[in-house]
Amino acid sequence: MTEQAADRTDGERATSRTDLTAAAAPPGRTAPPSAGQRRTRWLLSGYFAGQGVIMATWATRLPAVKEAVGLTPGALSLALLAASAGMISMLPVGGRVAEHARGTGRLMLGAAVVLGATLIVLGQVRSFGSLVVAAAVFGAGQGLLNVPLNVASVACQTAYGRPIMSTLHACYSLGAVTTAGIATATASLSHALVYTAVGVAVVTAALAAAPLILSLTVADGPAPGAEPAVHHRRTVWIIGLMVTGGLISEGTALDWSAVYVRSLGSSPTTAAAAYFLYGGGMAAGRLLGDTLTARIGPAALLRTGTLLAATGLGAGIAAGSGPVAVPAALAGWGLLGLGLAPVLPLLFSSAGTHGPRALASVSTIGNVGMLGGPAMIGALATATSLPLALTLPVLLAATLAACSGAAVRGRG
């Protein structure tokens, strides 16, 4: 990714376009970020938080959608599959468009408007066919936003000259956790009303920020000194498969953490706390991630975090069904979230240095692989037992630790 000089005054920068690829500070010192770079970071933080709000709003109201449309569990699964297919189909498109200097800003604005508008439509659907179509468009909006948002974040991190990617991803976690809490308090409200309110807010915020969004420019292509094509493709596949492992582990926590804790004889409230602890650990880890990346290096942080995730959840499952089983399981899910927190920010940062298409490829590989994760856990649990099936994310986390040096560069 090419870099441009950033030695302008704040006044000069205020009258020019926002430059995401300003040169990092010279070795040995860190220059303070310019006003333009700070505005860009706030914009990206808002986008990540908004993405978390949108996804949590969609997910927490799915039971109401199921009842309103009169879906069987199988029909709901098909609608969710349509959303996933829409997202995956648009990831390569996002990578190609983001290669153009002004493609990033245009994609971010368009995707935000599509997501907000589709959320409004999802609140009104009352038939299976319309739900499938709306879900596919909703997923397409996610796919269009994923690549340019992370490409812009990598470029902003380069301009800052220090790690900021983990904090940006933390905004997603905070937005999602906050929205999930609000959803509990407003459970009596119609899902159509909630979807409409959030959708209107998203579209309004995106249009209000449109001048700044459209001013974002990212130079095309990989960073200077990128690896040869063959090595590059191998690295992209390694990172993509590691993203798959991280996403399968995250999906396992979403779908199976509460189920597992409930199977130990806990109350429904205690069981629900499992995913809250996982999400809280994820948010806390990402808020600390940039500081730790700067202190010990990305490779060491990735290795340490994934080892913590593997040992934490592994110990929680190994506690069995004794008197400490429930506290151990809750602690295990919390440690899984804390340990996995730096995985996606570090892997996307590494992929982003190879250009938008590489990041799109990594996202596509990761999300395609993730689709089978929850079903794989269910099949293993049916064939053996749930505790044994849950060793899959433990093994995946341990594998991520072993491959950390091949995916990211840095001391440690």
C-alpha cells in the first residue's frame, strides 16, 4: 500500500481530502496524529460500533421474526443461509471496488444505507419468500461493508504509525454487547418498531457523515515490499484458514455456550451469562489489544491469546459435572473470549498489507469455512457428547497458536 507525505498543517488538511495513507512517523518517534487522521479514526470507530448495533439488533429479534412469519426452525435456517450467501457473494466484489482510490468511501456509504434500509424492510416482512430476499440483501450489505471497512482501518493504522486495529474492532463488540443489553430491557416492543428505529438511525447517520466518508481515499495494491505472488497466495490461504478457525470458535460460543452451561444443571439466567462473559472478555481483550501489540509484538500476542483461549475453555470443560463445573465453565467461556480477542484484528491487519483483494480473499475463506462450524459441533455432540464436541474450539485455538508466526510478523 503506497504512502503519501503527511507533513501538512491541520488547517491545510481541513481543506483537503482525508488521506488514509499518510506516512507513518519516522523510526524512533511517533508523530501526533493530524486532525484529519483523528476524524478518520472516529469515523471508523462509529462504523464498527454501528455494525455491532445492526448485527445485534438483527440477531436478538430473530425469534420475533420467526413468530411473525410463522417459520419452522428449518425455514429460519434457510433464511439465515440466504443472508450468509449474500454476504459471501459480495466479499470479492468489495475487494475489487476497494482497490480503487475512492472505492472505499463509496462502498462504506452505500453498504451502510443498504443495511439500514434492509433492516427497516425486515421489520415488515410477513412471508417466507420476502424474508429470504430481504435476508440475502441484508447479508450482501454486510459483505460490501466488511472489506472496505477493514481496508480503511489498516490504512488508518499505517497513517497513525502505531496499532489501533484492535480498538476499532472493540467498538464492534461494545456496540453489540450494549445493544444486546438494551434488547433485553425492551423485549416487549415490537420487532418491527425496533428494526425501523435502528434502520432509520443508521441511514440518517450515514448520510450525515457522507461528505467525510466520500473523502476517504486508500491507495490501491499491496504495501511496498510485499511478498512475491506465490508466497503471497500461500500467506493469504494461511491467514484465511486461521480466520476460519477463529470464526468457528466465535460461532461455537454464540450457539453453544449457554446450551453447555445449562446442561450442567444451571438456571436459565446463569446459562445466559455464559455468552455475556464471552462477549465481555472479547471486548476487554480488544480494548487492551493495541497496547499489548505495541509492547510485545503481534506474533507474541496472537500466540499468547490463543493459548489462553485453548487452556481456559479446555480447563472449563475438563472440570466435568462436579461442584465447580458451572463456575469453571463460565470462566472458560470468558477466557475464550479474552484470548480470541486479538485474532481477527491481527489477522485482518496482516492480510490488509497485501491489498484489498487479499483481505477480501481472507474474509471469503474465513466465512465460507465458518458456515459449517455450528453444524459440525452439533453433529459431533450427537455422535459423542457435547463436552467432547466442544474440544473442537480448544484444538482450533491451539492450532492458531502454533501457526501464529506464519500469519503475522513482529517480535516475539
